[in-house]
Amino acid sequence: MIERGLMTKVGHTPVRRCLGCRKRRRKDELIRLVSVKGGNVVVDVLQRMSGRGAYLCKDDRCLRIGLNVKAMSNAFRKKVVIDGNLRKSIETISQEGWDGSGQIRSSLAQI
């Protein structure tokens, strides 16, 4: 059923594939990474940035794979640069967890 004016299906939840484990999960359970100008990769805290995105689970193994330049380059279909800010963001997520709370999101926004 489609709600009037919204053009979205009621109850539909987007599903994406994790770059690390290749498992399909709900989009809101994953961490979105985006390639910005210059080939840098950043964490898309609000999951609203434009551009090609790659997704990672909250699992430590998947987050470590997220720091692999080759895997990222394949996901973004171009050469990427993984800088210290991305490493710091991923380490913060790994240590503090990613539960979608505003506290974690705001701490990442400051990085």
C-alpha cells in the first residue's frame, strides 16, 4: 500500500550489503561510508550525504575490513584515500558501539 503524497511503501525497510561480511541487513543497522571529493572516505553519520555509499556492520571484523584501501576502492569504483579522521571514526564506533543514539552520532560529527 502506498501512502498519499509520500510515494513510499508502508512497512518497507531498505536493505544493503555489508562490505565486510557481505551479509544483507537493514540500512539503519549499518554504518554508511561515502567517498567525497579528492577520494577521501568519510562516515555519513546521518546517512543523507550524496554520492556512492558503502556500508559496514558494527562488527569489529567488518570495521577492520573498512580500513582496507583495496576493498574500499572496489566498493566506490575509484581510488580512495583512507585518512586519520576515518580511522578515528571507525575506532570510535568499534569502542563505543553503534546503536543509532544521538550521543554516538554527535561524537562522530565532531571528528
